[in-house]
Amino acid sequence: MPKLKTKSSAKKRFKITARGKVIMSQAGKRNGMIKRTSKQIRNQRGTTVMSKQDGKIAKSYMPYSLRG
């Protein structure tokens, strides 16, 4: 069997925790910050855990991930 390739977009965007959850950056913080409230900008800092269903799809893009 040949090696499986990881999707390049997935390896840049997602990270898998030791427990097998998928971490991603917060959505909706690329542009248009003037329109948004300070509270919204503050809450969109950092990362968040992806939902279980979406995480399953994201893990399929990374075949040699820890808990893929």
C-alpha cells in the first residue's frame, strides 16, 4: 500500500488534541472588525473545539493523525 496523503489545507487549519478532539481557529474574524462589537471581537480570540460531527470529517483529511 502506498502512503496516504494529508490534505494540505487541513494540516494548516486543524490540530488534534491528545483526547482526539479537533481544535480550530474561531470563525468570522478575518475582516470587517469595525462593524463588530468589542465583545464579539474579544470572544473570537484564540481557538475553539470543533463539533463532533465536523471533527470526524476533519480527521479523515489527516490519515496519520494521532487518533484519526
